[in-house]
Amino acid sequence: MKSILVEDTEHCVFCGNPNVEEHHVFFGTANRAKAEKYHLTIPACNEHHTGSANCPHKNRIIDLALKCWGQTVYELKIGNRSDFRRDFGKSYL
């Protein structure tokens, strides 16, 4: 897994667990490939990826926080806000 969001991709960003899955900050059919292309991914253990109420797939607040983080880093490292809107359909900031 490559990520422009974190250096340590071997541990869950939420709890440090070394058993991680790749979470695409922008997911769904249209956005998953773009998140992969730009490395907008984070490592998350099963509990913090899909296995509890405190995961981005089930908690809208966590999901939106990650999307804001992802967009911020995109705008710092890849392109501007117009580029982000073109790629992901809207701004989260």
C-alpha cells in the first residue's frame, strides 16, 4: 500500500494494530480507482475499517473527517481545489 496521507502503512492509523487493511478515503465505484491512483489511502485494522460503528464505512463523521484530510493533502501535493472537484465531484472543505 502506498499513501500520501501517512508514512507508516503497517499500522492502523486509529489504534496502531499491525493487522491492517487498505481503506480508500474516497470509496465507491467512481472514486475508489482515483483514490488508488493518488494514493489517498490509510491503513486500518478490521475494527476501524469495516468492523464496528467507529469506522468510516459506518460513521459519517469519521468518513467526512478522512475526506477533509484527504482533500487537504491532495491540494497540498497534487492539485488545486478545481482539480479536486473535477476528480472527485465536489469539495469537502
